[in-house]
Amino acid sequence: MAKLSVQERVFVAATAFLAVLLIVYLFLSHFYLDYKILLLFGLLSFAAENLGVELPQGGSVSVSSTVILATVVIFGPLFAALTSIFNAVVWRDIKEKNSPYRWIFNGSEGVITTGCSGLIYLAVGGRILLNTSGLNSKNIPHLLIPIILMAVSYFLLNTSLVSLIIAVGKKTSPIGVWRSNVLWAIPNYFVLMILSLVMIQIYVTIGTAGLILMIVPLLIARQAFQIYLRLKSAYMGTVEALVAALEAKDPYTSGHSERVATLAEKIGRQMQLGPTAINTIRNAGILHDIGKIGISRSILRNPGKLTDEEYLRMQKHPESGALILQEIKFMEKIVPVVFHHHEKVDGSGYIDGFKGDEIPLYSRILAVADAFDAMTSPRPYRPAMDPLVACRELIDCSGTQFDGNIVDHFIKAMGFQLSKDIGDVLQGQLNLDEFKTVKNCNR
Ligand SMILES: [Fe+2]
Ligand SMILES: [Fe+2]
């Protein structure tokens, strides 16, 4: 948010205006407020937000939502809304010299989200638990639904407002932003909600000392999570270095892995697969040919026909790739995808000769992306194929080599018009003969 557009400024100003109105309303409604305890919870929430762990694909996970959700139930909406303001400024924003508009938006968004979900909690029968014996077998059946509704409204308001400001900034659809940035976080959020129930109980029954007791396991959990993320990125770094080493062996396939990953991802998005699936497909795309690392340079660079022995060696690469990847815990989902990426739907492929749906879906997606990139990249023994002609090849091989449904999605994802663009090829307006020699390009 370094340079804000007029629309973004208007959006931030409107959010701030609504937040001020809400705070005034909550003050006038005489909800509970104790400034000393507010400072304690505010600092706790600030610390939780600033100790958040940054995720490799952007964004971060912090337990500040746990503190905020707990304050709604313990102290009510005014206290909770004011606590959330402590999260407005994070150390990262200061370090990156982010615009103060970002702080204003964060603070206002926190007030609206927390204040409104607190009001919803009370409106559906929730009770403020300060000076009570906390959650017990008698009140849990009455409080569970209000707590769940409060947590759901908090989640929806928070993610909707954040998606809206991103969408205004990027001039894109807020629903698209929400889908790609938020869906994956739902399980995390569920865990944070359970933690907030624990925090409510500890504070109401033990008091401030209980909060300190709770912070220690949270810090240990944070440390463990951070180590896990570092290990994961170290493994990914190693495997990516292997891909770079493989591509350095054969300059003609340079960039192939990344292009296949991008094409496969496009197909996955066109098929409306979820973010976890897209992530798996992307990783499988980058690593699908990693098994070629053990194949000699002379075979990889051979411009002519391979001998039977060389061809057999080449056919082993999906198996070798799966063997490399199965040693890595984080890669277990992509092992079968890599293993089967040269299967053909008529059963004539390798390694297992699987047919149709027996072949994992992501492997069928990779097969289309892999073949398209292989055909449209130049080789020492032939020029690069025109993309439309390559599409025609994919269509011709649908039902034998490729899954026809996936080829359809691919053509749509690439923005080709089957009737207009590829129709020209089908009607012979492009010369196919020069490409006949590359029919079996996907070796
Ligand atoms: Fe391959
Ligand atoms: Fe490949």
C-alpha cells in the first residue's frame, strides 16, 4: 500500500468513518471498560500479532485472533474493539515503511470486525463471562451457538474487508481474492478459535497469572511452527537446485519445468480446483522430470533416435523422480503424480500402463501441459511447433494419449477459440506436414 489510488483512499476513509461511528455507539451503550486490563490485553494482542510467522507464499499466521475472540466473550464488544486497535501497527509495516493508511485501515477493520461480531454474539444470546465461573456444563449448551456465530462473523467480516481493499488496489474481483487468499486459512482459524476458548476459561478462572501460563506453550508452538517452515523451505530449495542442475545439463529443456508448472496450474484453475490442489499440481509440474537428473548428458542431448537401451533408460525417469521425492516428507502428495506423468489414457503409456481414470487426475493434467510445452519448444532436430498446431495435436490424441476433458479445459485456459483459431488448423490453413516428424514429441 505504498502509493494508494484514489479509490483505495476513499475505501480506507469510509472504513475509518464506520469504525469511529461504531466506537461512539459502543461507548454510549455503556459496555464494560477497564483501561488497565485493556492495556494488558492490548499489549498481549500486539505481541501476538508481531510474533506472527511469515508464510513462504505470503501472508502470516499469528495468534492475535485468539486474543481478540477471547476478549469479545470475556469483556464484550467495546473492550474487544479497542483491544484490536493495538494490532493496527505491526513492526513489519514500520520496517518496510508502509503507508500510515495501512495502519488506519488495519485499526478500522479490526474495530468493525470485532465490534460487530461482539454485537452479534450478544444479540444471539451470548453472555459476557467476566465475574462468572466461566464456561461450564450448564452454560456451554447455551453459549456454544453464540460463540460459533461470533467466530464465523468475525472471520467473514475480517476476510471480506481485507479482500475488498486488495481487490480495490488491484482492480480485480474481491471474490477471486477471497478464494485464493482465504480458503486455505479456514483450518488454521478453527484451531485459533479452540485456543480462544481455552484462553477464556484460563482468564476467567485463574486471572492474569493464568494468561502468563498460557503464553509459554503458545511461544513454544510458534517456535516449532517456524522451524517446520524453515525446514520446508530448505527442502524446497534443495529440490529446486536439483531442477536447476537438470536443466543446466540440457539447454534445450531450460525453463521446461517452470513452464509446465505454469501451464498445469492454468488448467487446474480452469477446472476450478482448490488452492491446495493447485499448489500440488504446481509443485509436481516443477519436479515432474527430476528423475532425469540421473540420465547421462549424451542421452539427454541426443538429437537423433535413441537406441532401445537408451529409450528404456529414459522411460525410467518418472520412477527415479518418485524415488527421489518420496524421501521428502512434504512431497508425498506429488510422488504418484510424478510417477504416472507419462501414462496414456488408452493404457499404452508407462510406467504402469494405467488407463483412463486409473491415472491420477493431476498426472493427466501434467501430461497435457508437458506435451504442449515439449511441442512448442525448439529441439536440435526440429523447430518449435506453432501453438495452434500443438493444440490440434492434443485434440487428435484426445482419448488415446490425453484425457479429452482436460484438453478441452486447456484450450479454454489458453484462450484459444476451438471453432475460430483451431478450426483454421483443422481446415488445413496451416501446413501440418512439417510437423509430422514430431508426432511422438513427448518422450
Ligand atoms: Fe517426463
Ligand atoms: Fe517433461
